[in-house]
Amino acid sequence: AALADLLEDPSNQVRFSTAAALATMGRSQGIEFLFEALRNTDSILRANAVKFLTNVQQQSGAVESQLIAALSDEDPLSRAGAAQVLGQARVQSALSALLTATADKVADVRANAAIALGHIGGDQSRAQLEKLRHDSDATVSYYAEWALGQLGPS
């Protein structure tokens, strides 16, 4: 339990590094800490959560199912962050859930889902990204165009 005590450390770096170590070992305290940070209104804490969750996923795959489930979370910050992590970690099994997330009512979620699809690839993303090119939100349209560029010619 000594490692988990460091989740209370005053230093963000210590807390996040501890959470990532615990999460990589599959320990729920670390995973919960990182997912709480993903929903935080402080953008620095969210950015740290994305960075550390991406590392945990790439090293151990320990948070894959929670990330995919977070795409359906009621909190849009959680949905957007999960899409970002899934894309950066290039989680192939998230493709279907990310395609669904491109229809989210929140533009940030749609944009992050488009970016994730660009990172993960797959021709099945193309039709949905083509639709997003005409999204009412300019940022979503931009990233849909970018993602299509990542997929290359059809």
C-alpha cells in the first residue's frame, strides 16, 4: 500500500507517475486516479491523464476496456479524452466505438474521434470521416480532412 500512498503527494508528477505505475500493474487505484483526472476541468490535469493513460495502454494494455467504455461516459471530457488516448495508443479494437463517437453531440468528442481514426487507420473509417468533412463545427471538419489524409487514397 506504500506506493498507493504517493497518490496523495503534493507533486502532480509524483501522483501521475504513481498512478501510471499502479495502472500498468492493473491496480484499480491507479486506473481510477487517471480516469478521474481525465474528467477534471483543469486542462493540465487532463493533458497529464491523456499522456499517462496512453503510456499505460501502450506498455500493458491494462486500460483498453475502460477507455472504450469511457467513449460512452456521460461526461464529455471523459469521452473526448478517451478518444484521444485510444488514437494515440492506436487501439484497433476501439474502431467501432470511435466510429460511433464521430456522431457525438459534443464537437470536441467528434474531433478527437476523427483524429483517433486518422491514427488507427482502416478503410471502414473513410465513409464516416467523409461525412464529418461537412460537420457544422469547423474544427471537426478540419480534423476529418486531416484523418482522411492519414488514410491515404481510397
